[in-house]
Amino acid sequence: MDFFEKYSMPLSVALLLLVFFLSLPDLKRGRLMDEKREHFRLDRVDALIMAVISLVYGALAFYKLGNTQSPQTFVPMENRSVELQLALSEERVTKLMVYTGVGIGGYTIEYTTDGTDNYVLAEFKQSHAEDLKWHELALDYYVSGGTIKITGSGNVWLGEVVPLTETGEIVSYLGGEAELMDEQQLCPEKQHFLNSSYFDEIYHARTAWEHLNGVYPYEITHPPLGKIIIGLGISLFGMTPFGWRFSGTLCGVLMLPVMYVFSKKLFGGRAVPTACSLLIATDFMHFVQTRIATIDSYAVFFILLMYLFMYLYVSGGRWRDLALSGIFFGLGAASKWTCLYAGAGLAVIWLIDVLVKARRGELDLHGFVKLCGFCLIFFVLIPCAIYYLSYIPYGIAVGQRNIFSADYLRIVLDNQSYMFNYHSGVVAEHPYSSRWYQWMLDIRPILYYLEYLPDGSRSSFGAWVNPVLCWGGLMSLFYTGYLAIGRRDMRSGFILISYLAQLLPWIPIARLTFAYHYFPCTVFLALSLGQMFNLCRLNSKNWKMQLGLFVLLSTLVFMLFYPALSGAPRGNTDILRWLPSWPF
């Protein structure tokens, strides 16, 4: 009885999902296709639906995304010293709040009153994990007046140094290094994900800043384009948590209308596209992963677009759609190598389409040669050009602006070798790592942030898939597979191949992997469920209730877990610990 009481929530959700699939129409005789062409055309009502979903989701996604103000001026501290003169105060300075920029090294903080006798107040080692964060440094001695001397070691940049009393009051400066004392009012009470970097932001947000400032990047384990896109947000909103997270969050919003259009072209009508968009909008992985400054948001966004245009091509035969699929493939590959897996799926779909058209007599040898030449341009030459040009920030950082030079080419080729050796040779352990089969069942989320608050509550969030989408989508894949093979349904085959192209390459990989590697699969889980919704729409009288209850269940589960997705304070209860391996 204890087992059922403890796991009543996940069991209830699993039971509701099972009831939904048992109530599906007869797969052998049910209609699979809406014959009315006008149901597949976008109109003003569709535009209104997309706008409403995007605006509502966008308001939630951008809410408390991160601070819009952070120190913007940084001092390079490589093997140099700077001085800050404290005003004489009745209250003693007992600690410093330090905002670190990028770099690896350390600081020695000394104090003098007469310029001769120096007393070491604190020492701070800055690894890459301390980049772009506020740090509280307790001083070994309290001080009042005098001069603070900071000596840097290694290649580090320092943003701000704020002297504080024991009660947290800021003590003013009389003079010194201006760029370290010009933004004292931005000092927070403590380090928090809203004012500092977390997880892989220490790499990707840092690299985006380095690209903008002509500094050779520290993180070179992924292609540059994703970090360049992060830099666009920084250019608009400054080097702030909001700035470096803006572009990814915007991509998360834009995925919703793209999903709507994709579903519309696959299934027609408005109900099913709306449902698919809402499944993505209420997905945990989508919400959390697009609100962190990593490159996965852009990879998934481009994967969704490249598959949308490939479907438009195989279902309509327009070469402009094929060209756009190739261009988005190039943008994706220049953002993250996992998009190459997606490209393999596109190749399989393209080949099947060629064979089907050849069998029908719609494609002769001459047409095939022209098609291959066209694809060579848009799936090889143009993507290679996009990829090659994405390394321009690397060239600028070393003074090489001629993209046609042998030195620039060497930069690009050397990085490919480095990335391959790095990813193939990663040997590490992580408490929240997981394997591909665990992703499919939501067994091991990745915890991104955890803070225990003074009142006994906690602030935390992690990334994993909404169980309604994860478990329901997995069930729907079996139905989709039957429709693709048993009834030769082209749309089901397209969805199944698309999903497998994102998952199968991870099966033989033994290196460290995480739940967020399943992110590209989630959009095809939603489309697979869309196929089930479409079956209900075409063959069931109660389809509106079935579809509505499914989406409502996804929304309610999202609302239940919202604190664990956003970092909102919550009590230490087990209501969100659906499985023993969930760290919430």
C-alpha cells in the first residue's frame, strides 16, 4: 500500500495515458488522411492561434529570466595590480562582493594604510566555473579606510569589487581603478541564478562575450554559430543574464509557431496543430533548456525547420523547400554537431522519396542527376560555406581576417580535429548523467541549479521531459510504427524516421551523456502524438474531449512542476519526486 501511496501521481498519469491509447480508433480500418485541401492551408485564424500561444508562452518564458543589469566594464588582470582607496568609515569592512569576468587564474587581495605594510585579506582562485558570477569573500581582517590592493594571476578579467560591512552596507571608495567601482549599485545580496551564470553558461555565455570582444575563445568544443547567436542577445541587452539567455528563449518561443505550421501541413485542421504546439509549450525540457544560455536551443530550432521544409518538399515537390531544408541544415551543423545526425535522417527521407517517385515514373535519370546536383549545392556546398564562415570570430581574434588564407583554413581544420578528439575521448563522471534508454522513460533528469533558502525552502530546477509527452509520446511511437509499416502511411514513416535519426546515434556512444541530448527527439514525440490526435479527429465522435483532456493533463502537470522548472521557492516535499531517481 505504501508503494501505491508514494507513487500515486505517476501511476495516475500512466493510467490516463493508457486509457487514451486504448480508446484510439481501429488502426486497420480508420481514416488516416483529411481529404479536404483547404484544411491544410494557413489562414488568419491560424495566425491568431499561433500569436496567442506564442505571446502567452513568451510572457511566462521571459518572466524572471535573469537580471537585466550586471557590471559591463571589465579590467584585464593578467599579472598586474590595481588599487582601490576606501573612505574612512565608522563601520568596518568585513567582506567583499566580487563580480568575476572571464578567465582562469586568481586574485590576492591585500590591505595597507601607509603604502608600505601590506596585509593579505583574502585569496581567491578563479576556475572556469567561477566565470560571470558574484562571489562573497570573507576577509581575514576587518578594515576601515586605507587602500585595497588586488593582484591578478593568470588570464582573468575582473568586473566589480564592492566593500561591505557586516550588516551588508556598501562602503564608498575615494578613488582607484574606476572600472572596478563604477557599478557598485548593482551588487546583490547573494549569488543567484538570476544575477550569475550557471551550468554550461560558464562556457557558452563566456564564448559569446569573447567573440564580441575579439578574444580567442576558451570553449572550442562546439562549432561557433550557436555562441554567435547568443552574442546577438548580449549586443541588445548587454552582458547580463537576461542578455545572454535572450536568444535561446526567443528561439523557444519561435518553435511554437513552427510546430503549429508543421502540424498543420501534416494533419490539417486547427485542433491538432494547436494541441501539438501546446504540448511543446508545456514540455519541461523545452521550457528549461531554452532559458539557459547553451547552444541546444538553436540546434533543435534548426532541426525543426530543416524537417519542416523537407516534409514540404516530399509532400509537394517544390525545390525551394528542399533548398531551405539544406540551408537550415547548414545553420544547425554550424551550431552543434548533433545536427549532423538530423542530416542523416533527412538523407534517408530524401532517398525514400526518390525511390518512390522513380517507381511511379515521376523521376527519370535526367531528373535524378539534376536533383543530385541541386542537393549537392544546398546540402553540401552552402552548409560547408556557412560552417566555414562561422569561424570568422576565431580569425579576428588572432588577427586573421582573410577567410581565403591558408592560416584561416588551418584554424577551421584544427578545430575539427580538436572537437572530434575531445568528444570521442571524454572520460568523466557526473551525478546527473544518463543513458539513452533512461531518456525515453524520464528516469534521470539533470539538475541545473539547487539552493537551500534560510526559511527551509529551496530554489531549484532541472531538465527532463514532461511525463505526459515522454510516456505518451513513447506509446504513440509504436502506433506510428505500425501505421508506417502496416499501412504504408507516408506521414507516419516521416515522423518515425525523424525521431530515430535523433536517438539511434546515441545508442553506441559510451561517453558522458545527459537528458538534454533527448531534446531534439521531443519535437517528434509531439508530432507522433499529433498523428494519434488526428486518428481521433477523423474516426471518433468524442475526439474533441479526448484531445482536450490530453492537453489539459499536460498543462496541469506543467503547472504542478513549474517551481522545479523556474527556480521559484518551494517547500521540501516529495510531491515532485515521482521516481526515486528524480532529484526534486
